[in-house]
Amino acid sequence: GDSVTQMEGPVTLSEEAFLTINCTYTATGYPSLFWYVQYPGEGLQLLLKATKADDKGSNKGFEATYRKETTSFHLEKGSVQVSDSAVYFCALSPNNNDMRFGAGTRLTVKP
Amino acid sequence: GAGVSQSPSNKVTEKGKDVELRCDPISGHTALYWYRQSLGQGLEFLIYFQGNSAPDKSGLPSDRFSAERTGGSVSTLTIQRTQQEDSAVYLCASSIGLAGGQETQYFGPGTRLLVL
């Protein structure tokens, strides 16, 4: 079935470092792809999304490009901040409202 | 409120007891989802409601789990004869529910269930 596999954590970076969290997917159709973020003590919230191949989602300095040829949707940020410390979930939604989430990657950014 | 709300926020119960978890979706959202997040695990899809259609129950882990959605709004997830492995955070989400799906889901704060 449709699924996502994301980079295992935890990831620990220093402030202003470059971030990449890998996400690859398996899908039979043309899903939409999402990154959700869960800050400490808060609920999940959408970070960015892309609905078709070659689309780039971006928000708060984070970016991810929907790559159909490599079935990937890697999350990147050029310069992370302490406030970016959170758990990041890659997810896909096939041609219905079912959402499949990855296992999550915990990011810790140290000053 | 403007967001998805869930109650209770925390629930401690004894093994074998039944529990009910409640979700109030965003007003006007016709799609509602339940997920389970176990410690150190990702989100596990449980069940999905869309309007008046029959729910997608494909993610429910056993027949001890059931969910209802009354009047197309509030939903209740019921776990009967709870087991220790049911301990997790149960998350509810809602979305507008347009045809074709692939929508952004808005999550509630979750109910943290601990089965002793």
C-alpha cells in the first residue's frame, strides 16, 4: 500500500546549520505530499505541502520539492534556529482523504 | 473555539475498562480522522469519516476499537476492554472534505491514554 519512509532520528544540529530530513514515498497514484511539525507540548500542524510533481512547498524557511522521478520529498532549511526544534512528519495523501504518516524525525537545534 | 478540540486531555484507566475519547472538529469540516501515536512511533491511521458516507475503518487494530460520529460533527472513539498496549496519544483531525481529498488536516491536541 501507499506509504512514506523518512530518515530516522534523532537529528542534532548547531544553530545556523543546514538541515535535510529525507523522505521517500511509495504510491500507486499521484498523491499529495506533506510535512507536518509537532513542537514540544503542541499538536501537529501543517508545515508545507505539494500537490503535484515538481511543486515546491515552502514555509518558515523550510522547503521541499515533490520529485516524482526519485519518489522523494526531502525537507530542507538553510539555517536552522533553536526554535525549529520539533518532531517532523512526512505524509502522503492518495486520491482520497486517507493520510499516511512517516515515523517522525526529532530535530534538536543547539545554540 | 476555532480549532479541533479533544477531551479528555489525559485519561488513566485500568486494564479491562472501557474508555471513550471525544473529538469536536472545526465547524463546517465534513471530514474527520482518528490517529494513534504510540511512544517513539509515527502516526497510525485508525478511522476516517466523510459526511454521511460509511466510515473507512481499515485502520482499527481490533474489534475492541469503534468510533461514531453523530450528526456529522462530534465523534467518539471507544476502546473496550483496554489493554496496556492501547496506551498512546489519540489524535483527531478534521478537514474541509472536498471531493478528491488530498486536503490539509487540522489536528487537535490529542488525548493521552495510559492503561495500567
